[in-house]
Amino acid sequence: MKKQLKIITFALGLVLVMAGLTLFAKSGKNNTLQQNDSIPALKTNYTNNINPPVDFENAAIAAVPSVVHIKTVTKSNEVAERQQNPFGNLFGDDDLFKRFFGGNGNMVVPDQRASGSGVIISNDGYIVTNNHVVDGATEITVTLNDRKNFKAKVIGTDANTDLAIIKIDGKNLPVMQIGNSDDVHLGQWVLAIGYPLNLDVTVTQGIVSAKSRNIGINQQGAAPVESFIQTDAAVNPGSSGGALVNTSGQLIGITSAIASPTGSYAGYAYSIPSNLMKKVVSDIMKYGSVQRGYLGISMAPEDLDNAKKKELGINDDINGVWVMETDPTGAAAEAGIKKGDAIIKINGEAVTTGSELAETIARHKPGDKLAITFVRNNRENTVDVTLKSKLGSFPSQRDAAIKSLGAEFTTVSKEEATKLGIAGGVKVGKIGEGILNDQTTIKPGFIITKVGDIEVKSPDDLKQALSKQDGNFEIEGIYPGKKQIYYYGINDFKK
């Protein structure tokens, strides 16, 4: 009897399941897009979810009109050097060669065209974008979301943060509300809005996957600041200068870079925090350039080996930024901060990474006073530091600069200087691999009297003079026994 009951129960259940599936299939067959009152056949865990999925529609509607498409043209002049016919007289004369490679015998370089994105920050036409989007451009065209086109001019740039301000002649333009990037947190939903790959405006979504990220991509400025908001929102070439917004449609970052082995999106995108952007934009609008304060320290890399950590006295139990060197005339040194100290707070706010510290300092101008808390010998100390206007230099930088020349240097004695009729100088000794060998024809015995416009009388003077050079400069000096002054050019010098 029990066995029969089990069989009947199982059969009845099977019939009910099959009937249910049939009814569900029929209801699905008759359902239309207009019928929205149907009840789910099966309840899932999502049915009673009190926190529904995030809706990005309102944020996109609010932010998209303020994001613009920027197209640039960089005009290239003809190459000055005449190109030689590689075929000699194979064709009898040069006419055929000229018809192929340029009528005047010069190689013609085509104009360079590029595109990026920007964000409207004032209703009268000021737009923020990346420095690398407009750098070197001879023509800039801005297309609004409503397809209107404007010619734009550059108002100011800051290579260190990779930001720029451009201006169009517009009125009553849609301005994006700027949010507080300090309030951004890991896991927060965000939207990236821009014009990637020359497409129309594109919106992608992701989450904040890291903050204060330094990826070493900015090589434009002398003192670059990288403290990116990292997201996994899809970003591609052309998105540069576009907006990273929160779910309220507020601007929290300016898209600047992607991490990719191919040049296209591969998982991570990086944006400049809006609070840093506000400081840069405010300075450019008010002063024409960024008024940046400097602390005058070099920070220990986070990947130091144990031997170097031991040398600096770094204690892994202290969560802060360790000072590798100080500029002797810098703000930190004057306040008493030394090599081996660990900076843990600025104005009472914790700093744990070099990129956090760099961003915090970059938001202030010369003359600003900051309360900096550091640890020395396991004791906390707080000092007031007044930021300075100069980047400064450090002993290791000066040593590296003179070493890069690739030669031995000695001070010219007073007796020899008097005999040669000079105030003093630095004699070049043995020359090995380095800049002097690669870029000049300087011979051993040459006496350097000036680097740039700076007189040098000792190797220390030479170090100081080199630390103040950037890019191209001249080395001036004499050879003993010759009355002529010699000049040697140095190109692309990096301190």
C-alpha cells in the first residue's frame, strides 16, 4: 500500500510539473511587450531584493550634454633637408623621382590629425581636457553633443598634471556639476563618457577599482603628479579628456590614460581626480599658469629591497611615506624633516602612499602652510611647513646628472686659471661612455667655464649648474694654449 502511494504521489507530481511547464510556455507564447502585469512563474532571490540594480540613466542624461568631441590638427612643415634620389640616373633625370616624392625635391610630411574629449565647466565656453589632447595643435575644433561646431583656443596648460583649458565662443552651454573626488570609494559605480575611436558620444560603466594610483605614464612635465582614480569602465583612444562621473551625474575625474599592451582597452582606465583638476583650472583661470607649492623631498619607492629599507631605517609596521632625501634649501628641510622620517599625516589627514602625498601637496600653492606629522625613532612629531615655489634638487640627482656626462672632472687651480686668464673652471679628464662622447667632440683637457649661463669653477658647481638645465643647453669653455672660446651643444638632457 505504501509503495503504491509513493508511486501515485510521484506520478501526480510529475503531472503537475508538466502542466505547469505547459501553462508557462503558453503564457509566454501569448505575452507581448505591452503586457507588463505578468507574475513570474518562479521566485528567485532577486524578487525580494530591497536594493535593486543601479540605474545609470539619470546620470547619463545629466552628464552627456556637457561632454564634447575635440578634433585637432597639427600642421607639419616640409622637411628642410633635400632628399637624394636613391636611384641615381636610372631614369635619365630626376623628374620622375620628383613627381613621386615631391615636386621640389623635399619630402612632404602630412598634417597630423587626432581627436579626444573634453568637459564643459562654464556656460560661456571654458572646457577642460588633457594636455596631451591639445599639445602642439595648430587647429582645434569642438563639437557639442547637439552637433554644433566651434573653433577653440588654448587658454592654459599644465603638463605636470596633464590638464588643459580651452575656450569656445558659446553661450548658455550645459555645465557639468563637479563632485568631490575625496568622497570616491572602492567598489563605487561610475560612468566614463567620451568620444572613443572617433565614435559619437559613448557611455560605459564600471566600478572604482583603486585610488591614488601611480602608473608612471606622464613624462610631459618636470614634476609630474599621478594619483589616478582607476576604474574598469571601458575607455579607448579618443576618450582622453572625457568625464568620469558618479551615479548622480557629477564629475569626479578627467579620463587620462589606459593600461594596455595593445593601445586599446584591456581592463583598466585612469582618471585625474576632480579635486586636483579644480586647483589646476582655478590657477590657470586666475593666474594664467599653475601656482604649485613644493615640499622639497624625494620619496622612497614602495618596492625597495630589504637592504635599502634597512639603510633608511624603514619600518614596515609604520604606514606612511618615507623620506629618501631632502632638498637642503627646501620647505621640508627648513621645518626639520630629515632623511629616514616617515610622513603619516598632512593637516591631520592620513597619507599612506607617495601618490597620495603628491596629490595633496599639488593642491596647494607656494606660501601655504601645512601641518605635517611624521615618525622618527618611533615617535610622532608635527611641524608646520611653508611650501616653496621651486622644485629644488637632491644630492642623488646632481650626482646622476654629472655622471651622465661620462667623464672625469677636476678643479682648475688658481695658478692655472690666472695663467689662462679665466676666473676658474672645471677640467675634463678621461672621457668614457656618456653624453660628452655621444653628442660632442670635447677632448680631454678641455676646461668648462659655463654650463648654460651659469659659471662653474668646481665639480660641485658643475653639478648645481646641470641640475638647473632641462632639454637643450650649451657647454662653454677653452682649450689651454688656444685663445678661441668653444661651444658644445647638449640635446634632450634629462636631470
